[in-house]
Amino acid sequence: MNDRLAGQDGPGRRDVLRAIGLGGAAMTAAPLLAACSGGSTAASARPTGKPVKGGRLRLGFSGGGASSSTDAHVQVDTMSGVVSAAVYEGLTFVDPDFKLTRQLAESIEHNAKGDQWTIRVKQGVEFHNGKTLAAEDVIHSFERMLDPKTHATGAGQIGMVASMRKVDERTVRFTLARPTAWFDQAIGDGQAFGIVPVGFDPKKPVGTGPFKCTGFTAGVSATFERHPHYHGDAAFLDGVTATLLASDSARYNALVSGQMDAVIGLTASQVAQAKNRSDLVIFNSEAGFFFPITMRVDSGPLADVRLRQALRLCLDRKQVVLSAYGGYAQVGNDLYGRYDPDLATDLVRTTDMAKARALVQEAGKQGANLTLNTCDLGPGLVATCQVLAENAAKIGLNVKVNVVDPATLFGPNYLQWDFAVDTYPASAILTTSSLNDGPRASINETHFKDPEYAALWDKASAEFDPAKRKEYLHEMQRILFERGGWIVAVHPNTLGAYSKKLAGFPERDLTGFGMTRGLGKVGFTA
């Protein structure tokens, strides 16, 4: 037995969106909205004081509306993410340095084949309602996530779960439909896997996190109070009031006027202004989330791989970084899993207009008209699409940028667009692949189905030997690099700012969740 820490088959994003009627800022997840533009990768002029007990944090953020949720298993926007970060905890989680670690799990073991995993939870963990965490709660939480009626955001990652059995009061044995060497990653990669008590009611949120939710008005605000019986280090703050401030100017003005102590989401110009203030600290962290431009590979004009490669090759990614993100982003190479240790760093996409033009001519598509359906899912995305259109014109392709609202983008045509956009958080390679291009992917926008890739995927998913798994993953990435359906132009930084009277915010968070996580470590200085 091994205790290691370093899906698919579930409902997709469209199911979630239809179930909860998303509109407005739909699917603009916390890391996506927190990012605007960027430059260096750490907070500047950090406070030197230590946090002390007491006080209430006033946090301003963007991204929320009538569909914002307190459900541990439905993450739809920043407001939902703030609730999740404060109230819920999973068995495992990916920390700010993109390392997998235990959260509620005391031990994790698996059999040699990898189709049985045994997880034992920590002793004495108390929910906000006073119930002690037990095996029955773990089983209930996973049954709830796997229930199609829940429309759980991360159901696709854990679709390999075939059954669960209570071993003792604190231990659960998971039997999987197929060997899965990364199951511990699958159950914690993201913020949508909170363990909740039997009888959980999402309208009355109860978790094990450092704060309990004491008030919630969707699209307006949420209030939290310190959990007095938290199993870890008690929170410094007495509580948090998180308020939705939809416009960029409203957030910045609330911060500089002292109405807010911290805000999530600044523009490049606001960062420049804030840097000149002695009372603020800038949070600026590189991150691995991204807005893919999706190209359908099985039908339509972009079924021709030559056109897909031409579009990838003509895009001036440095121009995107500067013009769309003001310098606060890192160049992407059409691959995901930026901080996965198995990322194929040798695959680098460089602009090659001559080759791109030749591919268009070879395909006989000079003058072809393409419609790119985009949406303001986060700062810089529409501008990125406009840069692509300008670049494509130079190789003989006419790209019309069609800006739609989220309800249209994620409506009936979602997963059917020939040429569109989407948003994805920073996750490990297998996590993202399980959702979008693996053999049983649940939200495969590009309709990518490649037998060679699928065979490698199954081998990588079942492989415990790091060196062998790396070989499989590198070959998978080569296939995506050569004939995949995504353009990943950049990885935006996450930005925010907070008062110098505060301490405890992380210097960086590679996951992109940034300032919303670790609120239990934040406090006012003496």
C-alpha cells in the first residue's frame, strides 16, 4: 500500500449552466475575474507586521449575480468561489505553489492496480453545525457530486468512482471503474469538492472551513464569522464581509476611499495608480488559468488541421500580452497544465507568418471567412480575439469577431460552435484533459477524438511510475500541439490590492485563486 501525494463520465458545464440559469458574468470563475493585466509575479511592498486576532475584513470583488451559489459543489463565479474558500474544505487540495496536499484526509492509500483507494479523514474535525466529520459525510458528499441532479462543477473529474464503502467511522474505500493513479489529484484539483455533512442543505451552508457563512444575498454580499472550533489554526479575523462591486472603477474607488480593505480585480491602469500609493499593497501573481480559443476539429472550416495550425502560427502572442493585458500575462503555447511538472516545455509556439500563409494556400482557403464567437468572460479576452483577427488577415483569412453574452455563448450552441472561446482554471494536465479532450471527456468543445491520444491517456491515467507517466503525457501534448483544437494565447496574472494594515495574504498563488484562498491566515496588524 502506498500513501502518496505528489474524470470524466459526469455532467458537463452546459448542464450546470442550464440548471442554474446563468447569465451576465456566468462561468467567470474566481481566478478568471481576479486577473486583469500583469507584470512581475509577487505582491509588492508587503507589510512587515504580523496579523493579530480581531477585526472584520471588508472584501470587494467582481463576478456574481442572481445565480451565485453557496453550494459546495457548484462553482459558477467569483462570489461562489469566495464562499467556497471561506466555508468548505476537501479531502485534498492544490496549494498556492501548485503542490497537492492533504486537507481533511489524514491518510490516502491505494492498491497496486490503482482501482481501490482508501481514505481516512482526520480525527475530531467539527462541522459548523457541531457534527463531527465521519466516513458517512465523505460518502454523502461524493454521492451528491455524482448525482446528475446536483449539476456539480467537478463531477467529470470523479466519474471513475464506481462505488464507496464505509470501512470504519473515519475511513472510506473507493472502488474505481478503471485504474486511476491520480485519484488523489482528481478529488482536490479545484474548489468544488468540499466535504459536507449528511443532510446538507446548500441554502444553509455548512462546512469545516475557518469561517461559517452567516449571511448571503446572491449578487450582493456574503458575511462570514470565525469558526470557533476549527480543526486547524483559528482565523485571525472575527469575520469577513464580501461585497460585489461590479465595475472596475467601483472596486478601485472603494479601496482608495477606505470603504474596502481589499479588492479582487484591478485593471493595468489601476495597478499603475495603486503603485504610487504608500497605503496599498499590490497582489500580482502569475497563474495557470487561461481562456482557450476553441476550434471544432470534426466539422466545419476548421476541421482542416492546416487552418488550425495556421491560426496558431499567425498569432502574435507578445502583442496579446502587451495590448490585451498591459504586460500582466505570460505567453501561452496552446497547451494547458502550466505548472504541472510534466508540462512539455520543449513545445514552444512561435509566430511564423510565412508558414501560416503557406498552410492556408496549401488548404486552398485564401480569403475564407471565419466567425469567432467570443465573450467578455474576463479582462483581455475580447481584445485577444481582435488581435487574432488582425493577424489572420495577414495570412489571407477573414476572421469576424462576434461578441455575444455569456447566456448565448453557453446556451444551446455551447459544445457546437465551430470557433469560440471558453475559460478554464489552472489544473493538472490529466484533470483538464479529463474534462475537455480525454476519451470520456464531458465538455469536449472541439470534438477532439483521437485514437492515439485516447490510448496514451488511458496509459497515463493508470501509470504510477512518474517517468513512464511523463513519457505518455509528453506524447499526448505533442499530439495536441500538432493537431489539437485549442489556441492558448496567454496565461493572465491574477491582480488585486489591499491595505497595508493587513498581513497574511499569500505572496503568490499559481492556481489563480489568489486572494480568495487562505483568508484564515489574513489579519490586521497591531
